[in-house]
Amino acid sequence: MSYSPIIQKSIEYIEMNLHEELSLECVAQFAGFSKYHYHRIFQKEVGVTASEYIRYRRIANSANMLLYTDEKIIDIALYYRFETQESFTRSFKKFYHLPPGHYRKMMSKLTLQREEISLKNEQLLKGWKLSGSHPFNYQMGIDRETFHKGKASGFLKSVTVHGQGEFATMMQEFKAEKYLGKRLKLSGFIKTQDVDGFCGFWMRIDDSLGDVLQFDNMSDRPIMGNHEWNHYHIVLDVPENSAVIAFGVLLSGNGQVWIDELKFEEVDKQTPTTNIDFSSDLLDEPVNLSFEE
């Protein structure tokens, strides 16, 4: 059984209620499971427990409020359900290694400096490149105001898109040799705004001749419209003759997509792949050659 849709639905519930009381019991009840079973499947799917996820998302949102609002630290702490400013400070220092007040002063200065960086420099992201059918109609960069965890996220957005057939991808490629014969899972978090086509993660396994061995672009489970942060994944086998693994986020049409906390991990053969099998679309023989049907 795939638990991904259930976990995604419950993450959506969590994201909309971070400022409310959120116990493991209430989230598990929303998902329709006992808290013990939900604890296990959430950790397996996302890599952290539901309680840890709620905690670091509250801290990430509070870091954003420290930089982009004038709210008092105690008010931010209480808004995100910390009992005291002291307990908030302890949790905040665990993730950002600074107390909230020092973080606000230091990072506010850095943020102003970064806003002066030119668009050209913002587009130069280490390891990432912009590609697709019309990459010149899109922009990629770093967003230090919208992020899932830490201090920044990557984004891809339309600038001058003229048709639904246009798309771009923010992507990387790396050698496959370390993963030969293994089953590989790409996972991460995506947030969208005004996507009128579709978007999603994608991953492709190529051989040395450039032929595609495995591929998935989430076209059977596309992300459209407006969505808060949620967890998505792709699972592909890496055949022994693989040479290159390419991956990234795809945006078709207008809108903006943010990505954060991407990771790769080897999974066992019990984890189903998401490979799109194009051969299943092929007929055994030609049909309707006289156009009478």
C-alpha cells in the first residue's frame, strides 16, 4: 500500500494549522490511523517524525517572521504554540545556532545586502542549470524569504510565457556508477503559486549513448494551482548499464514553484517504482488501417 497520498493530505493539514494546537493524536486521527501506526509511516515517508516536522516548520516560519515582520519575539513564540519565550529560544537555537534576537539583527543586515545582488548573480546557483523548451522565458534563483527549512529555497518561475506548451526545468546531472543495480528515491518539498500548467519533480536514468532507461516526471500526479509546502518523491531503478542520472523540478506554463530539502536515498525492492513505462502504450500490431473503425 502506498501511504504517500495520506501523508501529503496530513502535511497539508499540518501546514494550515501550525499556529493551532497540533498533537500527534489529532494529526493521526485526521489521517485515519492510530498514533503509533501514523508515527511509523510518517517517519518512513518523510524521514522525520510528525512531531519533529511540526517543530521545525514552526521554527522556520518564526524565523521568517523575525526577518520580515516587526512582531515581538514573545508574540511570535506564543503564536507558534511555545509556552514561554525561553522554550522558544531553546528550540530556535537548536536549528539556527543563535537566539532569536541575535538572529533577527544579524540576518536582517545580510538580507538587505542580498537584495542588492543583481538578477544575473541570483541566477547563478551552484550545481543547478536552467533548461527546457523555452528556458529564456523562465527564471530560477534563491528565495531567502520563502523556505521550508533552514534559510533559503530554490525557485523556478515564469517571466514571459506565451503558451501552455512552454516549459522549463531547474536541473542537475551526476554519474550513476555509485548507484548501479540499486533502487533510488528522490524526495523533497514543493510549494506552488498560480501554476496554470503543471509542475513536479522529475528524474531520468540514461545509458552512455543517451538512451532513456528509466523516467518519471510526475505527469500522472501533477501539481497545479496553489499549494503550501508538501512532500513528494520519485523512485527509479538504476540498471547496470546506467551512466547518468538527471533530475530537477519541471514547470509547464505560468506560475512559480519552490523546492527545498531534496535528498537521494537507496530503498529496498519492496518500495514500488514510479517509472513511466512507455512500452505499455505500444500496440502488438497496427490497427484501423482502412479508417473504417
